[in-house]
Amino acid sequence: MMQTGMAVLALAGVLSGGGGLPKGFLPSETHPPAASWETYKISDSLERPLALNPCFRTKPWDTGRVAARSVVHENETQIDYEQLVLYKNTAAAERAMHGMRAQLARCAEVGKGINRYRYFSKPLDVGDDALRAGGRFFESGEQAVVVRRGAAVYVAGESAYPSRSLPLSRFRGLVERAERMAEKVCELPGAACR
């Protein structure tokens, strides 16, 4: 308990000096200038929901956040996103993962006709806890991985039209990003990596 409290204090000290996560910490932050048909949006807001958001909530449902960064890259045909959220302790990050699974179950199939959407997920062997998920909408969809390492949760996703079986081969790029980030977050004070 003492170590967790000290780690939170160390993290708060680092973050208060820099106003959030270190700049350039997420790989997609270091992008070339956006062309006229694309956009890059970077946010350090603690008020953004987790990037994989199967119930389309407009406010975060998880608690205990101390830092966050979200990056969204959009062009004419593709959306790519990543997000890192640091929590005050491992228990808060574990609750966030539990909440993510609950939302995936709650919103597994919603609506009818062109307003219908479906989400499915499977476990993933990365970090301390992870899953891969896919969502299908009328003419589009997304696939994402969500990984917890210590007190950090990382989400990486992209446009796709996934099948219910969520073959691991289709997630290869996202899993590689998640594996690198599961190691990199351990550089942050307060990440509580084992």
C-alpha cells in the first residue's frame, strides 16, 4: 500500500510539471503534417470515454484517471486511433477493464435495420489483461485491442469489418502496437508494472 501511494505521488509530481503524459509518448503522435484530406487530433482530456466505446457513451464511465492521451487519425477511407489512460492505481485500471467487458456484453447487439450494430470480443495474451474486439455497423466497422499493464490501459483501433471469429491474424498490427506499449508504459512513474 505504501509503494502504491508513493508511486501515485511520484506520478502526480511528474505530471503536474508537464501537464500530462510526456509529449510523443504514443507512436501516432509523431506523424507527418496532415494532407488536405486527413486530420490528426490529439487530446489530453480526462473526459474522453475510452476509445473502444461499444455503447457510444459521451462521458467516461471509468474512474480514477490521473492522465490520458488520445490520438485519432482520419482520412477519406480509414480511421486509426490509440489512447493511453493512466489510473491512480492498479485496482482502478482493473475496474476499467471489467467495465469494458461489461459494455461489450451490454451492447453486443443493438438496434434494427440500418441502425443495427454488433460487438464481439475475445481474450488476448498481452500485458496483465487484454482483449480484442470488433464492431460491425451498417456499412462499416472497427476492430481494436485493449490492454492493461499495471495501472495503465492502452487502446488501439482502426476501421475494419471484422468477422465474429476475430481471427488473430487480422489483429497483427494492433497487437504489435499493444505489445510495445505494454512495455513502454513501465517507463512512467506510477504505472505499477510487476
